[in-house]
Amino acid sequence: AQSVAQPEDQVNVAEGNPLTVKCTYSVSGNPYLFWYVQYPNRGLQFLLKYITGDNLVKGSYGFEAEFNKSQTSFHLKKPSALVSDSALYFCAVRDDTGGFKTIFGAGTRLFVKA
Amino acid sequence: GEEVAQTPKHLVRGEGQKAKLYCAPIKGHSYVFWYQQVLKNEFKFLISFQNENVFDETGMPKERFSAKCLPNSPCSLEIQATKLEDSAVYFCASSQSNGRTDTQYFGPGTRLTVL
């Protein structure tokens, strides 16, 4: 079965500093990995996805993610954090059974301090 | 439209009452997914549709939950005889197709509170 793990409940970073939100995955075949962000009282917004190709995937709002097959990781990164980046971040993998539903990690809350 | 629309934003029901939630997928998207987000942010898949046909209903508690996607109408998720544990945010998502690589775009959710 496919799964993702987000080892940190919360990440704190100062504005202007680089940020990393960690995700590891477990899949039986090719990994199709996604990052979503959830702002308070709003739905999930798609940030980026890894399908194949370059290990560094660039997404929305200046975010990028690094796919590492040997470490089975897909960490979300941003070179310079903004206070407005404070939100809940979800790593996700597409299920490989017939329905292709999305399987989410537990979420990591990012706090960016001014 | 360019966004998944969900109504209502908030819904409050007494235990045992019926709740009905609606979702309009992005125009041109053939697949609709329903997810339930409970305490501690956990997402649970409920059901998916390909146009008006159920695609995967392995997550649905069938005794009280039902869902439909009819042509030219918003999709709906209905809970008969709500229970306290049904309190959650219900998200709808749509995708153009159902490949493993296709992005699912999510609506803003409906927060259901069962008292």
C-alpha cells in the first residue's frame, strides 16, 4: 500500500530564512507525489507534483521540492520564507489501486515569524 | 468554472438529521472525489465518480452515506441520520482524467457540525 509520512507536526522559521518541510514515501511502483497547502478556513491548494524527470520540481509561490529516490523523500523547500507562507502543508501520493485516490500525510504546520 | 465550488460553507445539524452537501467540479473535469477531513487534519477518501458513474466507493460508510453526480447538476453527498462523529470538513476535488499523474483540484470544503 502507498503511504507518506510527515515526521514534523510543526516547523518554525524566521522570515527570510530558507524553509524545509519533510516528507518520506512508501510505494510499490513508481511514485507520483504531490504537495498541497491549506490556509485557515480554505481548501487545499495544489503546489507541485513529481511524476518523472528532474528531481527538483518547481511549483507555485516560489516553492520547490526535491525528489530523492534512494532516501524515498520528497521534501518541500523555499529559499526565503514569507510570513504569508504560514499554513498547513500536506504531502500526498496517488494510490496505485484502481481508484487512484489521493493518500495524504498527516500535515505539517509551518509558522513563519517576522 | 475554473475552481471547484462547494456549498454550503457551513452546515449545522442535530444528531439524527439529514445533511446534504454540493460540489460543482471544474468545467471539463470528468472525475469527482469526496474526502472527509476529521480531527488532527486526517483525510479520509469517501467516493469518486467518473461523470455520473461511481468509480470507487471503497471509503463510503454505506449505511448512512450516499452520493450522486447527475448530468447538468452539482454532485451531492448526503448523510442520513447524522451522528456526532460525522462532524468534519468535507472536501470535493475534481480532475480532468483519472490517471495517477493527474492533479486533483480541491474546493474550499463544507464544514459540517453535528450537535
